[in-house]
Amino acid sequence: MAGLTTYAKELFTGMLRDSGMPVTESEMQARWEACNANEDSLIRNDSSFSPFWRLISAIVTQPAQWLVALLVESVLPNSFLRFASGVYLDVYAWGLDLSRKGSAAARGRVVFTRASATGDLTIPAGSLVETPPVGGVVYRVKTLQESIIPNGAQSLEVAVEAEQHGEAWNLGAGYYSILSQPIDGIVDVTNPADWLDSPGADTETDDALRLRCRNQFAAVGQLHHDAAYKALIAAFTGIRIDYLFFEARQAVRGPGTANCYVMVESGPAPQSLCEAINSYIMGMGNHGHGDDLLCMPIPEQPEALTVTVHAVDEAGKERRAALAVEVESRIRCAFRQNTAHDMTKTLPQSRFSFSRLSDELHAALPDLKSVEFHRTEDIVSLLALPVLENLQIVPGEA
């Protein structure tokens, strides 16, 4: 089983050993020798070079080790929710009346701006708007229908959809800024801060599905408590159980009321997604008697950040410029503006550590000699998601 931890291997190996099954080659050979002695066999040549033991190793010991590996690495792990993965986890979820959520393409709006407000200007359907390379990848969205900027209007929001399915297309404001093919009269195109209407999503990961399966055990009661509402909300594409934050203990909007703050991988959930959830739970009657649950995007906690980047002494001008771009992209990833890198990300009700961020930057960027964050304290968040209000990358002295 790919990714099985040392702890898990030791756990399942111990299960086999406790059951009396030999698991190593030496344990197996000792067992064969004991069987040989107990049967009063006339075979006495127990040298590792004897034809007998070479035959036993070939036709018994090696297949037995294959069986042990199969049990430890696949059969036993996939018998438990904590370790099950892939199709085995799908079968486990089926037993809990759940199924893995599929992928989805991001949908939203980009703003087209023209030079002159005179006359009508047509933006063709299927026009592509792309990003600069993000982690070496260019992301594109396409307009869904022909749109017209009317006479007297300088700009227009146009509905777009990502070129492919996946959460990587849920980029932050300003990333979609390049027309793949120029449109006469258009001088600027960009995605605003609240551009997403429906976030893109990858096929649900094993970890996310595992969390929903665990929650299902607590959601089977007769009353609508947190677990029941988490199960209802997390059924929507792009939402994870651990991205739901409830405010319910003080009857926030009166008796029987509770708020649920929702985020997705790219940050606060789009308002349109929250409205769809509210319609499903409250409008369609999927709530407890007397309950009033309101879902809303997780509040933002704006943070300004200035970072000085020092390159290694032997780095030239081009390497220093590339390093600054890489540092900026990774910091923006940590603040959920892109998914191009493997970084520790901001979360509500947590502490965002700049020492850990520094360690991750050093581990990924060999040209980085030092990185200075112009603030002395970590970011501590309560019921809000830290987001970048402003990021300034300052090159260190050459």
C-alpha cells in the first residue's frame, strides 16, 4: 500500500506475529525446521547451501513472504477506515451510504476593459484568458457566451469557466490577466477578488472522504447536531468537513439559530455556493425542527507582508529575479492564492508560523540564502481566515 507509515507496518506485522504467523525469513526457516523435527524426517542437512533448504526457500519461504507483504501492505490496512484508500475506501464509504465526490470546473467572472467607451464591443464566446506561468503551469478560463460591452460602458464582467476540472484553477485576484488571442479594443482583463461563483474541485481525496466517513458515525442520531449538518454541507462539491466552522453556542441570531462559516481550498467559499447550501438546508427542509442554520463565507483577516529575499552569493541577476518570483509564488500559495506548491496553508482558529514558512522556502529553493519577514509575531486567527492584503518582495543586497 503506497504511503503506509512505519507505525502502520509495525502494527499490522505485529497482528500477524501475535496470531502465530511467522513474518520474517528467519522465523519461517525456524518454523520449517521445527516441522521437520516434529515429523521425525530423515532430512538432516539444514545448511543454507543444501538443495533441500534452497528448494524450501524457493517454493515455500518466498511465496510466504509475498503473502505476508500482501497482508501487511494491502489487506489489513484496507480493512480499517483509518488506513483504507482508493477503491477499498470507496467500498467502505458505500457501506455508510456515501460516495466519492467527483471533480468540477471553476466558474466565475472576469472583467474586460476597453480603451474607449464609444460603440458596442463584442467579446466572442470561447475567448481564452490565461495566467502567467504559476509553478511552471499556465491556467486558462474561457468565456461561456458571446458578450457585448454596450455603448457608454468602459468594462464588463463576463462569465467564464476553467479549461479543465480541478481546484488549481481557483486562483487569487489578478492571476487571469492575459488574453490568449487579442480582442480589438480590449486593453485589460483581470479576475476580481470575488470572481469565483462555483469553485473548481479535484476528485475527492482519500483524506477528505475518510473524514466524511468518520463524521457519518456521529451523524446518524435523530437530532440535527453539528455532525448532521456537516454531512449535509460536505456533500457539496469542493467542501471538506474540516473546512466548516460553527458558531452556535450562544444562539447567535436568537433561539434555535446557528451560523456555519464555510471555506474552500482557495479561501472563503463563494457567496453563491453558500446560498445554494442555505437553499438546500433551509429552503428544502433539510433541517431540524426549530433550527435556523445560516451558512456564510468564512470572514477574512487581511494581512500585509513585506519579505526581504537574500540569494546565495554566486547567484547572478537572472537567478535572483527567478528566486524572487518563486518566493512570492510560494508565499501566495501558503495564503491560498494558488495551489502550485506544497506549502503549509493558513487556517481559521490556528497559528500560522513564519519559522515553518521559512523552513519550507529554504527546503524548496537552493538559491535562497536567507529570508526576512518584516514582522516579529506569527499570525494568530480566531474565526477568520488570514489572507494577503498586500505582499511586497524586497531583493536583498547583492
